[in-house]
Amino acid sequence: MDKNYCKTCNMIIADKTDVCLFCGRVLTKGDDENPVNMYPAIYQRTRMAKRIVWIATFVLIFVQVLLFLFNYYLDRKGIWSYITGVSILYTIILLHYMVLWKRNYIRKLFMVAFYSILLLLALDGVTGFPGWSVRYGLPCSIFALDGILFIGMLVDRANWTSYLLVQVFALILGVVNLVLYLCGVAGSALLVWLAFLLTILLFGGSMLVGARKAESELRRRFYI
């Protein structure tokens, strides 16, 4: 009996999906004569996880309503409840996105990094200290993203090319951060240049080491 399997991961995917849950590659048909690793169906477990997430969402919204009421009636000197509101909203979005079983982990990594930057900008806006998210938060986010990418590529060496798309995203963030610094928006030269150089080093090293394999992956991702 033919089964869906991923040529990149060399693994059968038992879930009802057209793409690999790990690398995003379109699945092809295989047969039992070709021994490959088996990835079990996780749909039932995912349904349970979604229920837990919805319960957590209700609890978080209830807690935030209480915090707004406490802030309004008991402590009007500050707007700390808005900060908790932004953080709880980020947590809810992140929880719901992470349990979408049809999304591969590379795409989840990309979106988590994007949502984290939005969280920093939102917190910057409600705290009344505009600018720290760009001066410190953005370069530190790039550091964290580069570190996660490096560790992920080491651990998942067989599928390291899957991380190239997120590396491109990190490179764009590094360039944007550098442009903001040159325009006088970002204030920490050390953090800006370190983040930019580290991203260049990671991406350039991947391209040099991967050579044709890395080039082919980028061409496939960008339909070149």
C-alpha cells in the first residue's frame, strides 16, 4: 500500500497532509518495500492540545479582565494592565499558532520570531519609553534568532537547508537594524554591528559549506 513520505527527511508521514510537517516539502507516494522512518499520526493528540489551548485562552482572558478592573479601580497611577494585556495577547496568539498541526516547525520558528518583535514594539508603545525596542530589543531578537538557527542546524544536520529561509529573514532584520542605526534611530552601535556581522557570518557560512545544496534550496524556496 502506497504511503505518503518525505524524500528530504526519509520519513513516512501518517497524518493526512500534503506536505512534510518537518521541512515543508511536498510529500510523494512510497511503498512498504522501501524502509524509511515512520512518523505516527498525531491528529488525535493535536485535537486534545487544541482543547487545552482554548481552555488556557479563556483563563488568560478572564485573568486580564480582572487585571484591567484592578488597575482601573484600585491603582490608577499607572497603566500596567495594558502591559499585561499585550503580553497575554502575545501568549494567546503564540499558543494557537503552535498547535496548528499542518504547519511545519520551520514556519513556526519564523512566525514566533516575527510575533516576538511585534511584542517588543507593542510593549515599547504602551510603556511610554519609545525607542528601547529598536535600540536594544531588535538586535537582541536577532541574536536569539541566530542562536536558535545555529543550534537547530547542528541538531537537525540532515535537514539543515530547511533553515535557510529563516536565515534570510534574520539577514533582512540585520540589514533593517543597521539602516535604522545609520539613520540615527538605533542607538547602540555595538549591538547593531554585532547582530549584523553574526547574521552575515551564519548565512555566509551556510552558503559556503552547503554550496550547491544551499543554492538549490534557495532557488526552490524563491521559485527561481
